[in-house]
Amino acid sequence: MQNTTERDYDKEPIIIEDYNPLFAWLSFKYVVFPSLLILFVVLFFYFPENIVEFSKLFIILPIASWPAYRQYKDTKGERKIVLSNQKIIYKHNDYLLTEIFLDNSSSFYLSFQNYYHKSQNRLKVWHLAIIFLMGVLITQSFWLNLFIFLFAYLYAFLALQMVKFILYGKRYRFYHALLVMREEDLVAIPFLKKSDDVEVHRYFAQKGIDIASLPKFYKFIYGYENIEIKEVR
């Protein structure tokens, strides 16, 4: 006999706000711009001969950060993850983005990054090579661009963690999301808020899944989403 104290998630689903677009924008706003400003000051005092070349990168920054801002602006307060008895839904307002039915073909991982939709392309080595060569053409300096490139690579790893720590303090966690995958679809369930953490752990515990013992998802460097809301029905 079913335990009558268990929650019926069809009648009372768990609804969680998606933080990923916010994290992407805050990573630029509060990490990249201040860090590059500090580097600019250092170069001004210690490497004045390179200040002109380095200043050219500030032209690229607004262009590079625009996708992150536009993504956050267009999704603010609209993205939700809904957990019901047999499926997990990722939606934008009333538009269904992803629907995953939980069965034996579903896979579960803990994640530390902003990977939450199948439209996000993973940067490959040749992508990084093109970006690096473009930087060399702009700055006219191989070593200066190498330094900036390595800094940007480390930023891609650390920026999200810094933003999470600033926003959530004592509730900070490195692996902040649970990835649910089925075939080519995926949904990322964030649980930075204490209430979300408790509810999500209880939800999966009822299905015999211990979140703390899940494997980690280590694939790295994913780009922005490419979701056309008007085409989703």
C-alpha cells in the first residue's frame, strides 16, 4: 500500500526558478568588468607600452557581454522548472522548452556550471584557437593575448563560483545543480535556496535516488542558449 503521507507532486508540484540566465549575466557584470579594470590599471602603471593594445579589448567587451544581458533580460522571472510525479518540465512562461519523463533511461548528475539546455553548444579546441587568433590580430601582441586568454579561461571556471558565493554566502555549494538527462534532452535543477534543496532531495529520495551519491558532470565550457520562444508550442 502506498504511503499516504507522501506528497502528490501532480497536485502539488515543486516549482523552482531557473537561475542560469542570471548567473551568466552577473558573471560578466560583477567579475569580468571589475577584473579587467584591475588589469588595465596594472598595465597602465607597469606596462604602459601595451596600454593602447589592451584598451582595444574594451571595445569587444560590450559586444561579448550583450548575449548574456539579452538572455537574462528576456528570461527574467519567466523560466521555471516543474517537478511532478513522473516528469520534469522546463518552461518559459507558458511555453514548454523541455519535458523529461522519469524512467530507467534517465541519467542524473551533479553539475557546477551553467549547462541547462540542449541548444547550448560546447566550445571545441578549434573554436578556442579561432578566438585566440582573433585576439592576436586585435592586440598585435602574442604574449599579451596569451595572458588575457589564459585569464579568460580561468574566469570561465571561477566566475560562476564567485557569483554563487557572493549571492548565497553560507549556502554556497560548488555543485549547485542536478542534471536530469534522457536521450538528447536535459533539465538542470538548481538547489541553491535552502527550501529548494530540501524539496528536491525529498522528491528524489521518494524515487530511491540519493543526490549526494550521484556522479559528477565534468564536461566544460558551454555557450549561450539558442532558444526561439516563438517556435515553441
